[in-house]
Amino acid sequence: MIRTLRREDREPLRALVAATGKFTGEEVAIALELIDTVLNVEGQTDYIIRVSEDQGTVAGYYCVGPTPATEGTFDLYWIAVDPARQGRGIGRELDDHACALVRDMGGRLLIAETSSRAEYLPTREFYVRRGYRELARIGGYYRPGDDLVVYGKYLTQLRGG
């Protein structure tokens, strides 16, 4: 079941993001900052978070939001699944849900950014399997030897070019 974020999800989501072992302490803090924004800033429209619940517990989540100064482009800021539940289709369900939500909001392009580090290979493969294409790569973006890899998925047919 995929549902809206609840206040009691904050700690399970923090633990989930940390448990993946892929994110630095600073990155976990950024994930929490977005979660706190959704929970505490009434009327904010920058971030939308949905949670996957499995047998009454948090199994994964995503965070999307419209990209400022664009027409129909959205960012997929976070998509993460509890490591103990990976490989069960939860990530696929979250991505399907995110794409449908963005499309329903008039979105036409969903952008996901990730690292080129070896431990992110499963993440990059996930994006490719889900129909995202590598659109850009910036060498040494995060730190020397760690490129920014930008993936995109067009959710509607391109018109006029």
C-alpha cells in the first residue's frame, strides 16, 4: 500500500535511509530535512512524499517535486526501499506510483540524479530497467572520482520536436 506521509513515519524513514548504507550522514540529514518540510510547513508545494507500507511497517518511500522554472519537469529527490525488503517489487511500485502522480499533476519529465560510485550500480541499473535514460554526466561533481549521473524518464509524448 502506498500512502501519504505521516508524522510517525519520520523515524522509520530515517532508519531506512541510513540502513541502505549508501548515504552519508549529510545525505541522511538532507532526506530528513525534506521529510520535515512536508510534515511541518503547511501549504508547501515543493516536495511530495509517499510511503510504501508492508504488513503495517514502512517499506520504502519516494519524494518528488516540481522543478522550479520549468514546464512539467519534476525531480525524483529520493526513492528508497528497506534493504531487507529489496527485490520484492517495492521500488517498482513506488516508481510507478511516482510517475502516475507526476503525470496527473501535468508532469512530462521526471529527473533522477545519482552517483557514479560502484555501490550505486544497482541504483543506476534500477533506473534503466524502469525506462529512465542517462541524459547527462558531470565528472567529479560530488567529489573527485564521483560523477553526477542524471537520468530522465519522459512521461508523455514529446510534441513539436
